[in-house]
Amino acid sequence: MEYTVLSLEKQAMERWRNGDPGGFVELSAEDISYVDVGQVKPIPGLEAFRAYMKQFEKNMYYQGSEFIDPRVVTIGDAAVLSYNYRSSVISPEGMVTSQTPWNATEVYFRREGHWKIVHTHWSFIQHKLPASVEVPVPVELSQQEYAGVLGELMKLESAAMERWRKGDPGGFLELYSPQVTYFDTGTQQRLNGLEAMQAEYSLREGKIHYDVMEFIDPRVQVQGNMAVLFYRFFSTTLNPDGSIASRIPWNCTEVYAWMDGNWWIIHNHWSFIRGERT
């Protein structure tokens, strides 16, 4: 089963690197949500995704395609595939002329006997904020109430983020499963396991502080005991007079699994909106 998901991804990538994005389009579900480095908000649904991918037809070519430490976690009819990826342009003489390093998250649901991608999140490894970015957001005229699984997960996220913004990463550590995997803007590769996350977050404890947290248009997709939560996020620091000193725009993918009567994060992918290569 794990081999099937990874082999589907590799087959689609072979077509992609030869100028044919159709492999990923054919793999994607009607309700796909897609995030990459060029987008300020997720692409919603297969029709919009197909239109977006048209621009890459016969325009995307490279020779080196490396899947680095791919991992598939399967829970029933849902699977999350994560890997670091390196695309390389190689000259006819065999010289590497350029390389691009990536973080990749793909969530697959099995629908009518076929694996389909329902969520994609791509970002550059160790990327930086752009000089400026315009991010369209919906305007909520009243406090948003979330129901069902989305409500359950947003309650967990909000509580953990409230601790995080005050320099305490323990809220998220308490949500991570022992086998959690993790990408963010500064990691050189995917981090694997709770012990690695504890070591990483120990370096950040007491060093992260901001005043306002904003979850933008959170959405959840659920299949059995797996739920993929995506939201855009603004972390805002204020000046003493209440004006904005800085605002950082983020994409966040959280993959949760229902185990032993609780929701646990099994995969986490953070990136800057329109993040640029360092």
C-alpha cells in the first residue's frame, strides 16, 4: 500500500519533469487544495488546479529527480506522503547547472478503490520572506465558530498557538505523535520523530514572541481517522502605540490522526506565503 502511493507520485513526477503536468492532474481529487511557492492562497478544486497547471505544459524540463527520504504513513483509506525533493538541470556534458531543493507534502485519500491527492503543499527548503506580498483574506464581521472536526482541531491549534506566541512551544509538543514528521522555513531536511522536535523546539523556547495571531480561512478534509487541516496564518507584532511593527504571512498544513481517543499531529508543514529561496 505504501509502495502504491509512492509509485504513483514518482510516475507523476516523471511526467512533470518532462513537461507534462497531466500526471498530477489525473491523480488529484475533485476537492484538491493545492499550495505552492507561487500562490498567496490555496488553489481550490480540480477545475482551478487543472487551469493552473496548463501554464507548465511543455515548459518544465529537468533531468535530475531525487526523492530524499520519502515516508508514507497510511491510516485506513488515507495516507500522507512527505519527502525532500531535489530537481536538477544537467547539461549534455553531464554537468549540474542548477538545483532546486524542496519540501513536499501530499495527502492521499482512497476513493472508489483509487488513491487521489486531496492536499498538496510545496515549499523551498530554508526559504525566506519576500520583500513584500499582497495576501487577499476574507473579512469576518463576527467571531467565527467552527463545528465538527474542524472545531475540534482549531481548538487544539488555537490553544497551542497561544502558548507558542509567548515563547512556549510545549503546546505543540504535547500534540505531536511519537512518529511526527515536520517541515518549516529553516529546517535543512524533514525532521523525524518527537525527540527531534523536542531538540529543535528547545532552541526556540523563550525566543518567539508576537502580539496577535490570525487564522485565515481554516479548512479540513477528513477520511476515516485522518484529518488534514490547512490554514493561512498571520503572526503580528505591535508597536507600543498599537500600530503594526511587523506581520508575517504563513501557510500551515497539519495532518492529524485519531488515536487512543485523541487527535495527534503526525505531520506538520509550515512555509512563508510566497517564500523565496535563500
